[in-house]
Amino acid sequence: MFRMWGKIWKDNHLIKDTVICQTDYSMSRTNMVFQSLDDICYEFDLGKPIWLSSNINDFKRHAKTRFTKDSFIEQIDFDYLEIEVIEE
């Protein structure tokens, strides 16, 4: 089972979190990551963040990355959105 944990942080406090499970193994891992991020953003009522090169590098190394205000087109009222793969 592929699970991704999405967390919204503000002032070093966890504001919201959710876990998204993907069970469709006909998708590639990359597609599961993108679909999970879409589901997290839908649940938190956020626009989809832009993957910057720093996000890509962090995610490749640690299966975890943070999207700050630079990754979002609209104004956000939190410090960052963090996603992390917790089970594959």
C-alpha cells in the first residue's frame, strides 16, 4: 500500500494533517505521488504547488519535501505544506 502524509505547518505547529492511501498499483510510483498530492490539496482546499528543483531533489533523497509560499501561486496563510511517503 502506498501512503502519503500531508501536513500543514505554521509557526512550528502542526495545523492540519491527512494520510492518503493509493491502492491502484497499475499506476507508476510517480503517478501515485502526483495523485496523492492532488488528493491532499483537494482535502486542504489548496491550489496545487509547483515542484521546484529543490523539492524534486529533497523528494528523491528523503521521500519527503516542503512546499513554501514560493511553490504556490495564490497567497497561503501557513508556513509550508510538507508531504512524506510513509509506506510503500
